[in-house]
Amino acid sequence: MRYWLIKSEPDKWSWEQQKAKGAEGEPWDGIRNYQARNNMRAMEIGDKAFFYHSNIGKEVVGIVEVCSGIHPDPKTDDPRWECVDFRAVRDMPKPVTLADVKAEPRLSEMSLVTSMRLSVQPVTEEEWRIVCEMGGLKDPA
């Protein structure tokens, strides 16, 4: 299993909206960055991702799971753009802010710190464990 972080502006697509989609999940569409798209191409069903509210809040608020393989982005007819679907798994008991992540020396190389603009990012297993602990999750799986 691999780990990721996906960003969404909460006034466009919030954690509450993601949770409301239930087990069917939601396509992570509208991504128009090749690196972010390539990260989605590397995802497998069952991979986990942090759901991060960008711009407003700037915090990890939940965990999602990849629930579909890569498929054409339904928001465009351009075959270059693809996406996966995510379903909500659990709330982060205590949201982990960008300031919290930047203040943690063990996360200094995390993509959230080094590639802040990238909307779909890889997360190492160690980064996953640390952020989960910071958010109050004893069982980060």
C-alpha cells in the first residue's frame, strides 16, 4: 500500500461533502497538472490519502481510500486527463495544520512542505505515521 495527500479548497469540495458521498466515493477530477495526474496513475485501489483543506484552514482533516482504478476524467473529453475515485474512511480526530507539519522536523522533506502547490502528492510511510500520530490516530491504517 502507498500513501498520498490530496488537496481540496473546502469552499469548492469539502471533507463533509466527501463523507456524504459514502462508499461510492467521488472522482478526483479537474486535475490539470501532469505530475498530479501521474501520481494518480501510480495509485492502486486500497491506497490511503490524507484529505487536506487548502487555502481555507490549511489542514489535514480526514483520510480517504482509493476506490477505483485510473479512468478518464469525466469533466473533459481530453484523453490526457485521468483520475481515480476516493471514498472517505475516517475523520482526523485533531486536524493537522500546515503550521504543525512545518514545525515538525521529521516532516521537513514532506511534499506538503517542499512542493506546496502540488494537489496530489506522495507521502512516505514514515510521514503517514507521524501525521496520523499528530492527528490523534493510534491506528493509522
